[in-house]
Amino acid sequence: MAGEHRDPGEIARSFARFASVGIGATLIHVAVFALLIETTPVDPVAATALAFAVAFVAGYLMNRRWTFRSSGAWTRELPRYLATQLAGLALSAGIMAAVVHGLGGSPWLGLGAGLLLVPPLSYLLARVFVFGAPRDPGDRPERR
């Protein structure tokens, strides 16, 4: 990424795709979370963890194929994606625990706080650590 010359329009389109995937994954997260806390006795911390897991699968597939158009080895990318998402999960669950159990706040407040803080970190890690910068098919390393 450093030293690469990128079309600013393509970077914006990539970010827009990531945001679209994030919105879709967020809607999945919220729907699963709502179903669990409204219809079962599941604790809100466990509910957000389960919701995160469902959204993880959808997000990985959409980001790999659409956002980053990766042709890299999934055997390399998937563990990295899992590691970055587990870091996000830990942060999300920690936020939920702090809001609900530490402050006595609403689980919805905990969910909202997590959704504001976790996605930007996830994007940065996915772009740099998991998938790298999206590559154009014509990009080739220079030969010396």
C-alpha cells in the first residue's frame, strides 16, 4: 500500500463496497441479536457474540469476493480474517459487558456503542492485514 499509486475513484468505490457489506453484516448482526434477546433468555453478551458469528460468515464471503476481489489463498486469508474479527468480537463483547453489567445500561446502548467503534477497525485490518490492497489484474511486480 505504501508507495502504491491508486486511482482515488477506485479507492472510493472499494470503500463504498466495504461499507455496503458492513451495512449488510450489521443488519444481520442486529436481526440475530434482536431475535435472541426478544425471544429467548440468552444474556445480551452471549446474544451479541452469536450475532457477530453469523455476520462474520456473511461478511467474509462478501468482502473476499466483492469488496477486495481477492484471488489470494483463502487458507491464508481466512485465519487472518478470523483473527481480526475475533479482535472485533472481543471489543464488541467488552463494550456490551461494560455498558450492560458495568453501567446497568440497555443492551441496545451496548450494541450501538459497539457498532460505532468496531467497524472502522475491522476495515483497516481487512484492507491491510487480511486482503491487502485490491489489485488490478494488470499490476505486476517490477522486474530488475
